[in-house]
Amino acid sequence: MPEEISPYVFIYLKSFFLGIIQGFTEFLPISSTAHLKVVPYFLGWNDPGASLSASIQLGSAVAIIYYFRNQISLIIDSFFSIFNHRKVFKDDNTKLSSYIFLASIPICIFGFLIKLYWPNYSDSSFRGLFSIAITSILMGLFLALAEIYGKRKKLFNDINLKDIILLGIAQSLAIFPGVSRSGITLTSALFSGIERKTAARLSFLVGIPAISISGLVELFTLFRTLAVIDILPTIIGIISSFFSSLFAIDFFIKFLAKNNTFIFVFYRLAFGFFILSAL
């Protein structure tokens, strides 16, 4: 830290930077939790910790909701219409609301079980750099296989319950740093034969409950343990995460409309091998 920068200013700048990293990497298939662990390490900073990393995800969750706000409003209305038995599965928004709900069940259960039975998970070897490196390489290879062997012919109306169950199970693996929630759900969707742009939108939308719940739980945990003066950096991180997330969402959807994901495959392989070479 440069001597002319006061400790408090540095903390605010650090939180702002971490929020930028979170926003850019949450929606690209490269793992935000891995980058929030690895980048501070190579910059000589302290590990921000699982709680702070999850808390600034709230900015990403708000960004998805804002970006898809019109569609989400229709999805919410359609979801509640299911309980009134008025138009179950009769339109795309009703189906999508059901898909989001079903795909969120596995990761919520998995996350709850880890919180309950593995309280020291955030300090386990699964969050270590070696584990992140290997996971990043493996997930990059899986994404490559999905690109090569996925049919990419299914549009939204062709998606079935099996596709959503597989996507939900895949999403639950994102609890492990290096997996990438958007990456594993996109990989699952491509393996299911869903075309890229539809797969990306589905990946973003089904992630809203998981990202929001995780962020809120960890934010409340932080607020119970932090002094008032320490809360502001977290808020700064959430705000910078929000704006960088908006950019990443828009970029990725437009990118997948015309391109494949091999650039992210190569990045993940390079990222993993770089970490291994530095250990």
C-alpha cells in the first residue's frame, strides 16, 4: 500500500476493486469466487473471506433483476398464477418461473447442508489455490466438450424438465470456488442441446434466487460482526459490483449471439495453469 494513501481510503478502494472483479466475473463462465480469492492473493492483500465475497454478490443479483426487470415482473405474476390454477404451463413466463424455482432447489439444499454440517468450509482446502486451479482447468475442459458435442438446437419452448433438473444439480456445484455458477449452468445447458443465447439467459435468470439468498445471508452475518465504520466498504463493493455486472450481462448475451465460448475455455485453462505455476 503506498504510504500516501490512508488505511481507510485503501480499504474503500480495495472494496471498490473487488466489486468490479465480482461483477465482471459473476456472469462470465470463469468463476467470480475464484477470482475474488486469487486476485487479492497475487496483489498481496488479505483474503476477503467467503462472507464478504458472497455479500458483494448482492450487487450482481440486483443487476440481473434490473437488466431483466420487465421479464421478471411477468415471471413473478406467472409464478403466483400457478397457485391459483389459472394458467399452469400455458405460457413461457409460467414455465420459466417454474424452471427457476425447480433449478434453485438443489443449490439451496446443498448450501444449507454445508452451513449446518460443515461450518469450517470457508477455511477448507476446497477454497485453497490448488483446488481452485484444478477445478478451473477441469471446468474449462467440460465447457469445451459441451461446445463440441452439444447440439445447440433447442430454443426455450424445446426445454424439458430433465434439462432443468440437470441444470439445477449442476448449479449446486458452484458452491466450490473455481466451478463458476454461470459456467457450470451454461455447460449443462449446452450439453442438453440448448442454443447459446437461450442458454445464457436461462443461466442468468435461474441464478437470481441462489445469488440473492447467499448474498443476503452472508451480508447479515457480516453486519452482526462488523463495526459501523466497516460496513461502508461492503456497500461500496456492492455498488461497484452492480454496475460492472450490468456491463458483463449485456456483453455476454450479445457475445454469445455471434460467438462460441472457446475464448473462456482458453482463459480458464491459462488461469488454472498460471496458479499452479505460481504455487
